Amino acid sequence: MNHNTAKVSYLAIVLACVAAILVSSIWYSPFVFGKQWMELRSAQPPGSADTAMPAWKIPVDLVRELVVVYVLARFVTGLRIVDWKGAVSLGLWVWLGFPVQMLVGSSLWDNKPWTLSLIHAGDWLMKMLLMSLVLSQWPRVSKSLAFRKSSHGRNDTGSNS
């Protein structure tokens, strides 16, 4: 592995993680797929899926999201992805190669409802695309913000003297 790749931005990782959590919150809200998700979870055999979310799952999920974003950030920097097309391509391939395969396996071998896997796959698609875009575009955004900050501090009178 080449250790000379660009360093990942931890601020970009946090921002991508927050964005992913927000997208998932909307995805699983009653306005999008929340009702179907809850129905499909409760359609599982008794005792296999509790519909109430235990509080301990929230910090575990946060760590899980951070790990995924960090690994994706390593891909973005290692592959030197700097444009939105590369970010979308990476997001699609990572989504197809990892979450989709695990979700197909859980439906195929653990008898999880296919509709439930499709709902989760859609969530992962949105998250992978968003995280890839945030991570790949962050260097450009942060440079633009730094430039704006430094240009506001100048005494620019418009004269050539």
C-alpha cells in the first residue's frame, strides 16, 4: 500500500458522517420508507426484531458510520478522486460491491424480506454517493472558504497605488 497518498481530512469525514446520518434519518422517516421499514421489521418471526430502538444502538451506529466514511475517504484520497464524476463512480461501485452484496445475502440466506433489503440498499446508495461527493469535493470547498476568509481581511480599495 502506498503511504504517500494525500491525508484524509477529519473534518470532511465528520461532515460526510453527519450528512449520511441526516440522509438516513429522512430515508427511514414516515414520509419516505419508515412505515414500510417498521412493518417489514415487525413481520419477522417473534423476538427476532424489536420495533423499539435501544439507546445503545445509536452510538454503535455512529461509530459504524464513521468507520465506513473513513474507509471511503481512504479510497477517495488513494485513488485521487477530485471531481464529482469520479465520486459518483466510486460511490456506485463501492455500494454495488459491499452493501448490496451483504443485503442480497441476508435476503437469500437469512430469509430477510427482499423489500426490506431493497429499502436498506436504497439508503446505502444515497449514503455512498453523498459521502463520496463530500469527501472528494471537500479539498476544493475548504480552499474556497480559506480564500474567502483571507480576501475579507484585505484592505482592497481598488486602486493601483
